Amino acid sequence: MSKSKGKIIGVMGPIVEVEFPKENLPKLHSILQIKNHKTLLEVEEYSSPTTCRCLAFDLTEGIQRNAICEDTGNTVAVPQETEGLLGRALNVFGDPIDKKRPIESKSRSSIFAPPPSLNQQRSEIEILETGIKVIDLLTPFLKGGKIGLFGGAGVGKTVLLTEFIHNFIFSQKGVSIFAGVGERTREAQELYEQLLKQDVLKNTILVLGEMGESPGVRFRTAFSAVRLAEIIRDKGKQVMLFIDNIYRFLMAGMEQSAMLGSMPSELGYQATLATDIGELQDRITSTHKGSITSVQAIYVPADDFTDPAIVATFPHLDSIVILSREEAAKGNYPAIDVLASSSSALDPDIVGKRHYDIASEVKTYFQKYKDLQHIISILGIEELSLEDRLIAKRAERLRRFLTQPLFSAEGFAKEKGVYVPLEKTLEGCEKILKGEFDQKDLSELYMKGAI
């Protein structure tokens, strides 16, 4: 069967309008190949019974009107055989960009797929230990859950993501997939080199769509990574899917929507904002065959948590980790706002009564200390009652204890990274809450592992 052909009738930036015979109009999301040009087009919408509007995956310089386009009959697809992808850096099509050997694949799988049905999804609840004290204690992660790392620029989102990749591979023996969506090319290169240095690249697949790429590439990169995760999950494996950055993914969707002339909603976002994030998040789930646990970095523009993109993301997450400039300024790394962060897994029926009671008492100390800080800043800690002074002393020691040197920060920090089992974290908190460290100096707890 011959492939249908059309001709280009207009080029407006990355939007290309193509006319086809009415009976041979390509399907939505079909890939079109321009004759004598490397740029691929994806069909996004129909502007008339014979015309489709397409998004270019590359630069449109040199594309002329009346140029011939051929419908390939395919959509964006990734290799079905994933064994040869480990340790590789790929683009949105699953093709290598690391200048290593070509990837051989007998079949490809479209990135467009429905989420698993309700009876296919697994509802078992299991805690995933990260080895990071403050997270395991106060915002525990669920295996097969979704975790969001929220924060402005430069507070440590990517450092934490890299730490999770390192700890997951060494503790869980699974496969990690990293989707770099709309981030800097330099950051992708640094991540590649860091994973190689830590000897975890061999169990990791990188799918990259940097900020210099077209909005179509950036938007689809996240779906390519999810499709690879689904393929590996359905082979019975545990998968950790890391996405950096969800906000850039939504921004690419906004650009795409604006260029297609769609009516914007609040603050210029696409009217399909909730649908776009939902289509991605609904596919990140566990089945009876395997699990996908997702850790997602979400940039918060101007530290505004009421931004529509941020608000649209919250309902999909099981654990919310807020990274704070204030904590970073105090030297409390990881710079997590322990009171603003939360997890649906912090429940006595899930983590157990002991863990829940310790976490609740720790949070109570932090909240009381926060309430006292205004008085301390004006009058000094000496003006507090003995009871309040004790609260302040133990809260300071608890916060210092929950700092930790990270493996991913060894390149620019003095301390070697440590992995702290949850049991050691609970024991350390119990000792501080009982007063065993009341007379100890804060430096004995700062950036240490277990105590």
C-alpha cells in the first residue's frame, strides 16, 4: 500500500501546515517526512477537511511551500527491546545521542498508550527506603508511588534526584530511567558524567530533550521515558522514573498550545493544563507484573505555590517534598522544609505505630520551635521558660541530626556520602527526644550518618 503524500502550504515558525487529499488525511500524532529535509513533523490538529497542522521536531529553516510530505503511518516510538538501552543517552525517538554504537531494535512501541485498567493495577502498599534520614522519617515514599520535589532555582532538586538514582540502584537492584525535560544541556552532560563516575549509569537510561529543542520534542520526551518505564515494568522489574522537570514539560505544552492558536487560560497556560498532566501521571503506576516509582522535580516559578502549573500537579502525588531557601541558608542539607512537606504514607497503618509516633513528636517539636522563634529573635533564648528552652534545644538537635552528606554532592562537598537505614534514623531521633544529646554540641550531629 502506497503512503499518502501531501504538500506544504504554510510555515509559521515550528508550525507547518500540510494539505492532503481528503481521503488520505493522516491520523493525529502521525509522523510526516519532508522530502529532501531531515525535519520530522507530527500531526497535531486539522484546520480543514484536507489540511492538517503539524509541529516540527527540528528547525524549519529551508522548508519551502509546495514541498512534498509523506505520511509514514507511524507515531513517535521507542525501542521495544530495552536490554541494550541501559547506560545509554537517548533522544525522544529512543535513538542514541551519546556517540556510542547504534541501538538495534527489531520492533518499536508507540509512546501513545492508555493507562492500565483498574483491575490491572496493584494496590499493595509498601514503603520504599531511600537512605535519606529526613525523607524516610517525615515524608516516606511508597513503592509504586509518585513523589514531587518542589522548589525554586538552585535549592537542590537535581542533586536529590541524582541521590535517589544512586541509592535506588544500590539498595533495590532495579532500573532507573531519567527524563531530562527542558533542562540545560550542560546539566545533562554533568549528570551523565556523575552517574558514570558513581558506577550507576550501567543500570540507568537517560532520555533527554533539552531546553534548546523544539517544544514538541520537550513535550514528548516525558512520554517517551514513561513508555520505556512501562515496557520494563511489564517485564516484571522494578523501575524508578525520574523526571526533571515537570514544570518545563507543562511549559512546552503551553508553547505548543499558543503556537497552534488555542485560547489560553489563567496566566497564559494552555486550557488543557489539567489534561496534559493527567495523561502523563495516570500512566505512572504499578501493575501485577512490576512497579514504577516516580520522583519528579517541579520548578516553582518565583517561589509561588499558587501558580496553576504547581496546583495542577499536587493532586497526582503521594509525597510532597518542599525544598526551602531558608533551610539552605542555614546549611541544613538536604534543604527540606520539614513542616511544609507531607506524605500520604505517614500513617500508623502503613509505617507502623513506632515510626508514626516518632515522626509526629519530631514535627511537634519543629512546630513549637517555629512558634518560639519570633520571641527568641527579639528577646533571646534566655528569656524563655525552662520548658520552652528545652523544646528549642531539642528541635535544633533534631534538625541538625536530619542533615546528611550525599553521594551526589561529593564532588563539591568535603564529606563522603552516607546511606542511613530507617531503623538507625528512628533510633537517633528517639535518643534526642529522650534528652541523651541535650548537653552535646550541635556539631556532633551535623552532617553525620547514624548516631
